[in-house]
Amino acid sequence: MDVMISLVRTIDGQDQKLNAGSVASGAGVVYGNEIHVLTANHVCDYSDVVGPAEQMGYAPTIKISAIDVTGERHSLEIVKPNEEADLCLLKGKK
């Protein structure tokens, strides 16, 4: 599973893009016809990148994806993070 963050800010009408690339990666379990991934919550927490980027005027776009055993990439969204247990449930569609 990869978390990708793209950052864009506009100065004098010009968009400046900064691709931070993969800022986190982790393992998970894919289950069922829908994709359910259970991973560590620290993989889903990218506040250390987003906060400073916003202070510099960037608007972050966060993309989370998982690659299944066939090599197909699936977009995911966070369903339920649990900081205390360091777990994060993500969901996507096949």
C-alpha cells in the first residue's frame, strides 16, 4: 500500500506543483469483493507532511492505493483510523 501526496500552490496565477512522492507504505490484507485493507494507523497519518505544506501555501492532494496479488492498483479511502491501537481500516472497490 502506498500513500502519495501531490502539493500545489498558486503564486501570481501560476500553479507550482511539488510531488512529494510516496510518503508512506505498508502491508495490509485485501478481503472480499470490495477491498478492505487493515494496516497500521501510522501509515494513514500524513499530518507531518500536510501541516507544513499548508503553512507554505500548498493544497495537498492525498492518494492512497493498494496493489493486489495480480498487480492491479486500487484506490482506497480511510474508513476508520484508531490511533490508540495503531490500526487503520481502508476501503476501495475492485
